[in-house]
Amino acid sequence: MAETAPKTEAFEPRIVAFLCHWCTYTGADLAGTTRQQYPPNIRVVHLMCSGAVDVVYVLKALMDGADGVLIGGCHPGDCHYESGNYKARRRVAILRNILGQLGIPEDRIWLRWISASEGKKFAETVTEMTEAIRAMGPCEFKQHWDV
């Protein structure tokens, strides 16, 4: 029986994005309506505020096989809920500490301030993140938790 060569497929990262309704989600919509090109590697979770992102949500995304997580919110001082983006910033700092203790590179979590008028910036961020995660390779977090 002939032996088949193993398939060598290029790694394509899976990125989960938690996006604020008022700014980054609307910026993503603008990127689409203005036909900005960016990789299709992102899966969006629509939230009312980046401050609603809990550390558990991010860890769950990584445990379920995401290779990276993008958290997008309003620029500091422009949050529709006054301080939600500051909460997000504090939670991401804690999350990076937790990931470091677990041996997961903290560069897999990105926090970006993207306003509703910055569709191009959204597309550039997704492209840059996809390339960075692709260079890192698959996230091994899920493998640590598979039994």
C-alpha cells in the first residue's frame, strides 16, 4: 500500500474579537461598507461596551481554540458608559499577568481603541494582528486543557 504524504497546510489563526457597540463595532461596519480589505480570520462578539469583557470570556475563547483575542473599545475619555474602557484596560492588564503565569504569550491578547470613524484603522489592526498571530503559530492553551 502506498504511503500518503502528510498534508502541509499553512496555519491560519482564529481570532475572537470582543467589540464595543458604540465605537469599534461601528468602525468594523464602516470598514465593510467602505470595502476595506482585511483577513477573514476574525469572529466578532458584539458587546455594548469593552468594559463588559470579563477575563473568563477571553480565557474561554482561548480554551475553545482561538489563537488570539482582540478587544476593541472607545478611545479613553470617549466611552459612552464613562469608564468602561478603563475597566477593560485594567482587566487586560490582569489577564496578561494570568497568561504569563500559564506560559501563554501575552501578545495573543490585543486591546485597541478604535472609534466609529476609523474603519481603515480597524482593517489595519485586524491585518496586523492576523500576521502577528500567524508568525507565533497556533496557541497551545487549548492543548494544556484537553484531557
